[in-house]
Amino acid sequence: MDTTKKKRRIALGCEGSANKLGIGIIAHDPETNEPTVLSNVRHTFVSPPGTGFLPKDTAQHHRAFFVRVAKQALANAGVRPSELDCICYTRGPGMGAPLTSVAVAARTLALLWDKELVGVNHCVGHIEMGRAITGAANPVVLYVSGGNTQVIAYAEQRYRIFGEALDIAVGNCLDRFARTLEISNDPAPGYNIEQLAKKGGRVLLDLPYAVKGMDCSFSGILTRADELAAMMKAGGKGPDGETFTQADLCFSLQETVFAMLVEITERAMAHVGSNQVLIVGGVGCNERLQEMMGAMAAERGGSVYATDERFCIDNGIMIAHAGLLAYETGFKTPLEESTCTQRFRTDEVFVKWRK
Amino acid sequence: MATNTSTAAETAFPCALTLEIPFPDSRLASVALRALRVDKELSPLVQRTLATVIPSALSADDTALRVEYKAATNRMLRVAVNSFFDSLALVVEVMQELDEDVVESRPMDSG
């Protein structure tokens, strides 16, 4: 065996800040630092149509599935615990009970396997995985999910928030509207809204457009969309004097909120002098959003980068990757400090691994 | 004075429960202690102390986890203890299925 060959660094990452439990194992090449996904396993807690997922039930789901998902991740990677460098877990932001349920299990693994723990910011996980998968050099990042809506640009070792949702996240607006329409949450409410929206397009219903400078607001739009849904059920007519459908509502909601996201992203790009956009987070899977963002970026002579559902939906591999990047700079989380926090700003993280 | 303080504590948190959970060895009891004591109790109306102890039985080592709960009401006690059991069950399951020797003895490709 060549003993001068450096060992690749391997991390296991655990994610459970919302209703997805994800565990992934990543390797970093010792010479090139190239990341390789060794495994990425996820199980989603889906609540019945018309409902959302509550913290207690979600935490219970994560506890019930942790061992299963962890065993699968180890088996898929073909890695032994002794080969790991560290155990990474989502410190926050997110829902309290689900976050803590995963942290308890991660601590137990770290103690059993005698490995260090690394607490990771969920948003930074999305960003670093997006950068790694797409190879985008220094894009403006639009992070959009059920829990977060932020426009981010990197500057001097921080991911700076240039704009964000002032009330609810865009994904939360979509998810809650899916509950109003009582459409299925399987595989995700936003996915089903996207499919319905594709059948719309005949009419654009009037919804408020709420961009406020660099930021945007979605709760008023949701209220109006809910009102329109009630009107629809009562046989109300749209702007063209015809009745309208769920598909028309989904189409109109998407067009409105996505246009808002494109506007605040473009504003940040102009501010920063960038023409590249990286979209991360669950809402980033939406093809219409990617299309609209792509049109804007192309007009500016740039392009859009996006990942597929393995990486844009919450997952454990992004936690492993971001955690390993931090660990390689000497960062670790002492066991006594391995708590979770519901609020954890993206710019609180010192991004030591970048210049 | 000692008697006054303990009386005050008893009246503030009259509902109490002590549990002693046996583990196969002191290493596992210690792992459980360290994993579970990190998170603070969410409510100021609940107090919890955790320690590893020599169990009432025939062992010479700290192979048991003792947890003492004191709460202002029975309802708070019940909620806190049930939540503790949920976390404890997870810790035990992880020990059972994912301890290093358990994983090593399993064939590489089985989930």
C-alpha cells in the first residue's frame, strides 16, 4: 500500500430542519479538493391534503426513520464509521423539535464512533452544494424554499443577504395555497402546484405584486389567492367574465411570485455587477422559475445555474459537504455546544474556506 | 438555610419523578448521558438533572442513567418525561443498530 498517498476526507451529514430527513456521505479528494457524493438518502414526511406538517409529528417522523436512513447511507457509500472524519448536522435555521431530534441522533453517532461534530447552517449547505454541483464561480444566489427566501451574494468571507422575504417564504406561500386547494402534498405541494399551473395560462388573475426595494412580501398575496379560491368555489368569474379553475389560480400565483423573485434577484445582480444566478432550495426545482430567471439572465448576457431535486430539495449531502469544508479549516462544534437554533442568519457564518 | 431552600423548591416544583435506565455497560450509559444532557428543558416550570449511577443491582460500574424531573404541574411533568422517553428511545435505537461493532459486523452492501 502506498503510505505517502493522502487519505480522502469523508463526512456524514444529517439534515432534518423541515419535513425531509436526509443523510448523506461526501468525500473530498486530498489533492484536488473535488467533492464526490458517496451517498444521499432522504425520507420525506408527507402530511394529508389540506394540512401542513407540524413540529411534533415531523420530529417523530425523523426519530422513526433516522436509523433506517443512516444504515442505507452507509451501505450505499460502502463506508465504515472508522473512515469518517466528522459528523455534520444542521444546527439551524428551521423548526425546533425536528432539528433537535436529528441533533440528538448525530451526537449519539459522534460519541459511539468517537468523531467530532460540526454544526452547519442550512442555508450555507444549500449554497455550497449548489456551487459544487453546478461549478458556478461566483453567482448571485437565490435561495428559495418553504422556509426561506433570500437573495445572497458572497463578499469577504460572508454570504451577505441582499434581499429577502419580509414575512413568509415564497415556498410557504405556495405550500399554504396548496392546502387551500386541498391538493396532495405528495411528493411536495409545490410540485403539484407546478403541474397544475402548466394546465393554466388562459387567464392571468389579478394578484398583488409586492416587491419592496430589495425585499418582497408574500402574505398579502396568499390572502388574496385564498379569497380568489373561495370565489372560484362559489362560481365567481375572472377578469374575462368566465369562470376560472385551480389551474388558472396556480398559474397566476406562480407568474406573480416568480416575477417578484426575478426582480429582486436582478436588482442584486445590478448592485454587485454579476450576471450569473444560482437557484437553490426546494422552490428552485420549479422549471417555470428557472425559465423566467434564465430569460432575465440571458438579457444581461449571463446564465442561470440550478441543481436537480437530489440537491435542491433539503438533503443530508449538502450538510456533509458544507460541514466538511468548515472542518477542513479547523472548525468543529464541541458536544456541549451542539444545540440547534430556529433562527440562524446566513451571514452569521464565517466562510473561512473561501478567500 | 438548607431546609428552607428545599421546602421552597418542593412547593415550587411539587411534581417529581425519578427514572433509572439500565444500560449494558458504563460506556453506553455515558454516551446516553452526554447526548441527552445538551438540550435544555424548554419550560422554566420544569427542572431536570441527569447523571450516570451505579444501579441498585449488582454492578460495580455506572451502568445506569438516572434522570430526575421536577415540575410545577403534573401535566408539565408528563409532557417533559414523555419527550425525554422519545429522545431516549432514539438514542437506544442508534446504539443498538449503529454502534461501531454492529456496523462492522454487517456485510457492506446491506442496508
